[in-house]
Amino acid sequence: MYKKTKLKNGIRIIKVPNRNIKTVTVVAIFRVGSRDETGKMEGIAHFLEHMMFKGTEKRPTGTDISKELDNIGAANNAFTGKEYTGYWIQTEKKDIFLALDVLSDILLHSRFEEKELENEKDAVIEEINMYEDAPMRDIPSVFENMLYRGQSLGHDQLGSKENVKNFCRQDLVDFYNSNYREDNLIITVSGNFDEKKVDRAIERLFMPFEKHPKKTKVKKNIDVQGEAEVFVKYKETDQSNFSLGFRAFNTGHKDQYALDVLNVILGGNSSSRLYEKIREKNGLAYYIYSYAEDFQDVGYFTIQSGVGNDKCEKAISMVMEEIRRIKDEKVSPQEIERAKGHIRGRMAISLESSSSLASFITSQELLCGKILTPEEKFAKISAVTAKDLQRVAKKIFTEKGLNLAIIGPFRDGKKFEKLLKL
């Protein structure tokens, strides 16, 4: 399914050939994200990602880069997470070498010009405003900031407006030199391509990456909590958005697969227990869903919803009822099989494109150092039992690991504290 090699300078290469499709995707992911920032540099990883598209010696402006990709109908984007930053281009198979050329050019030769830097500050500040004005988008960050406050995972990936305003060119150069290193990079090519020609192109284009000083290890997060906590971000809104979650598992934990099944049963689709109870039967919310997030040292599971301000307590109470139920009662075999079928189907659909397959493979290599095929992953999902689900539910659904974050017109969280009983 895939082949792993390494360039002489240490860059890891993964090739995922598929002759049955007409596209190819090249992805470059660095193991660096917002958790690698501190203090006045919080937000620099995301800002640097933006600046990588603003011009090189060969392609002097961002428009030059965009036009070259637009002319071949390529799709491209970038993303910054807590633990990684990635860049990708998807093209028709005949244009793979142009895609590799553009990608290597922006990663190796971006100029970070002062004028472009000042212009991009305004764009990023507007991005911050967009999230702050949309509680549904903002609540995940509020929840994470609450969970990991004062630690490397406990600040917004976008940073603060003040930080963004004060970034200078040297800040970008220093962060780039410290983190955009050859031993910190994985390049994946997925789709329909000539392997030998791609090998030669990658070696020619990416070997110029220079060796940089070893990256300082990220300080681990402390995942300890004594009692249930509530945090309220006051905002005059017609709807309250909340995230009710629990401390859970780090990346690669053996119980991650049981949690995946548990997630589907509780709030992972439109026939889940929470969707049926909160939306279908009681009409309390337009949306409600659950998800699990994992990092190299910690993780969490949370349930997010938006409800009328006068219905917030009722909705939270109902969520807690379902949490207690799944702890106390074993899930039926039929419900477990439906959840597993959902996971298998979603996985199959998501991996049909070259870009999705590249992301699936690369993220595993980057964060786990080990790649499981879709079949191997689903075998682990298939092995999950009702006993596993109840054991995991009892393990993570505790008051000591419970956190509730709310954005809405409330001055404090006292009236919600009494609801958080398990």
C-alpha cells in the first residue's frame, strides 16, 4: 500500500501509489505547531504558515504562486495544528512535477518580505475576529484553553491580536530555522504517479534543506484534575454553545479504538444517542455531536452543542444522563455493530481521494512513528467489545476529569456546577 524511504539529509518520504485514479497529491508536514510556542510568540506557527504563500525569488508574489496553480486547476491549502503544520497540493497526474516544484520553492525559498508581513497581520486579525464572533467555532478553543491553561496546549492556535500585531520578520526567520528542519519533515506523494521520476524530482528539489540545530523537546502537559470544573465566557448571544468533556487518551493509547466506537454511539452521527435525545425527541438543539482529540501526551473526549439560553441547563442535564447510562449499562451487540459499520463506511469514503489517503498515512507516521493500513485499523475497531466500552466509559467519565465550557450570556458558572454529578 505504501513505501517509506529517507533522503540523505534525513527527510522521510512516503509513496502511496494508486493507478486507478487520475489525481496525485503531495503533502509536506512538519512536526511543529502551536504547542511549540511560548509567550509573545504564541500564534507564530500559524502566521508563518500564511507567510509561506507570499512570494519567493522564483515566484515573487503570492499572486504568482496562485496563478501557476490555478492555471492547472490544482487544489492547495495549508493547516496549522497544535502539533503539526502541513502544506498540500493536489493536481492532475501530469502536473505532479510542477506541484513538487512549487511546494519545494515555498518551503525553501519564501522571502517573508516586510510589506507582505504587515498586510498579512490584518488578514490574520480578521481571522481571529471571525472565530470570536462565531461561538460555534470558538467553543472548541475555549474548552481546550480551559483544559490546558498555563501549559503548551492551552492557547489558541491563532494567537492573540496583540501578538500578531507585534510579530516581526526576524521572529518568522527564527521560528522557521528552529522548526522547519529536515529531520522534522515528512513528504508524502499519493495517487497516480511514476515512482522513479518522482524519486528523482524529490531528491533534486528537497535535498537543499540545510541541517538546523536540534529542536528543543516540548514540555509535557500535566493532565491532573481534582474536581469537575466550569468556565463561562460571557457573550450576549441568542444561543449558548457548550463543550462538556473529559480527560481521555494520548495518541496511540490502546483504548483509543474503544473510545472511537463509544464516540459514535454517544454523539458521532445523526442516529446517536445524544442526537436522538437532544434534537429529535426534545428539540433542544439544531446541532449536537461528540468527538475525541488526542495529542502525544494527553487527550480528551467532548460533547458540543448550541441551545437556547433558557434551555442550556436542561440540555446539559440530559447529556449527563446519557453519560451515566453508558457507564452503568452495557451497550447492546446491535448498537455496537451499527457503530462499527459507521466507522468502516466513513473510513472507506474518506480514503477514496489521493489527498485523504495522503493525510491518513502521513499523520500516523508523524505522530505515532508507525503506519497502520485501513484494514489493520478496522481490525482493531472490530475487536472492541461491550466490556471494553463499559471499562473505558468508567475510566474516563469521572467528575475528576469533567470540564464544562460555555459561551453565552451568563456571568458565572455556579448554576451549572450542580449538574455535573456522576
